Amino acid sequence: MFSKSTIFGLLCVAIVLFGGCASGPAWTPESTPLIERSQIFGNPDKAGATISPDGSMIAYLAPVDGVLNVWVGPANDPASAKAVTQDTDRGIRIYFWAKSGKQLLYLQDKGGDENWRVYAVDLDSGEVKDLTPYDNVQARVENVSHLHPEEILVGLNNRNPQVHDIHRINILTGESELVQQNDEGYAGYVTDDDYQVRFASAFTPNGGSAVFWGYFDDASDFQGQGSVAFMEPGTAFILRMDVAGELMDLWVNDVLVLEDILLNRRDGWIGLTSFGGPVTFEDLKVEIVE
């Protein structure tokens, strides 16, 4: 047991040690400063770093006078990077390396209208070229391939504002060639590294989804050869495609659904639509069109 004198001594020590805390100002919400809005919504110091195709250079997004631009420098000395774009308005947020490693590609719209244009900046000369100089047209970069380092595929709705055609554009000259005219109203395409159209997506009449295959004829019209209808949306699924040469097997939830589908440009083509949300493959029905 402690004596009364010992307890009194301990209380005195406690008052000396902790009295300062008790005598300080009381906490109030007003006494805590708010986090500045710029800390949450402002530009990052650096973001979106990527390495050039040959591994020698690094690119990233960083502000120039408060506006995001693309910076490029040696991969082994990022601190010496310099801005290679000069945007002073909304900032740049989407860019790509050209597979040649000599140009950078970036997207920019005007005033937030989402009519994106594709620009190429030459890293040696600093010259910027507008590859899609069209008003009220939205450009989408569809593919950037190492097999064609001076060309890219771009989707443009300059012919019909409701759909995007696929164009092959030379990033040095700006010359454009139509690859696939979208007369069927597809929502988009997927191409291989040789810039051949392999997949497409589209809304079904009821807003659902389907896997379908066939070929493009000489008039660029799609000729369907078969399809697999999806059931009601609401559950997720696992879709796997096994490709061997020009043949493909389609698996759904580890069940082989379609086997030996030809994939070459004229004789075989497959498309996947999934715009109706998650879907289930229960009770699959396969329809073969002769």
C-alpha cells in the first residue's frame, strides 16, 4: 500500500508533467486548416512515365507554367528531361511513343469538346504535325505497331459522325489511307500488329451481346457465318481464345464453345460484342449460317 504522502507526491508529479496539456486551447473544427483544393485536384509533379521502344529515353507528363505537357529525357538521367510539347490551355493527358522512337504522339481537344486530334512531335526538330486536321471530328488511336513504325491506325468519324472508319496515317507526312469503312455501324474494331481488322463490336437490337464470325467481302460488307448468343446480363464470365496459326478455339468458363475458327482476313473473322454489361453463357445456343 502507498502512504498518503507518496500518493500526494505522485499527484504533484502528474500535475507538473501533464498540466500543460490541460491548460492548452481547446480543439475546435475551425482551428484545423482545410486541405487546399490544389493538393487534391491540382497537377501532379510527374505522371504517366513511359520508356522509349529502344529503352534509351523516358517520357512523362509534368506541368509547364501550370499546364501538363510531355517531357522527354535520357532514361538514365530523368532530371535532365525537357518539355517537348507547348500546350498552354487544357494540358495533355494522353500520349504514346511512336514505335520508331523518334516521335511522340498525343491527343488534344479544344475546350473540352472531346473532338480529339492526334498530333506527332518530332523529337529531333521539335516540329509538331496535326495528323487529323478536321473540325468537329473525333479521332481515336486504334493501333501503334512495331511492324509499321512510321504509321498508325486511327479511327475517324469525318465521313459519318455516328461511326468511326479506320484510317492508316503516316506520322511523317500525314498521308492518310482508308483501311475499313464502317458502313455496318460497328462501335469499334480491333486490329492485329499488321494492321488487319480482326475483331469488331456492335450493339445487338435488344442491347445485349453476342459472339459472331464471318468475313468481309470485296465491297467491305460483313458476311456473317455464325454466332453464339449471350443470355441475360447480370453475371460475369471468363472468355478465352486459343490461337494456333490461322485457327482459333473459343472457350467460355472453361467450356469449349467453338473450335477451329479461321482467322485470316478474307476467309475468317470473329467479333465480340459486350455492350450490354456483364453477361452469362448459360444455355449457349450456336447458330451456323450457311
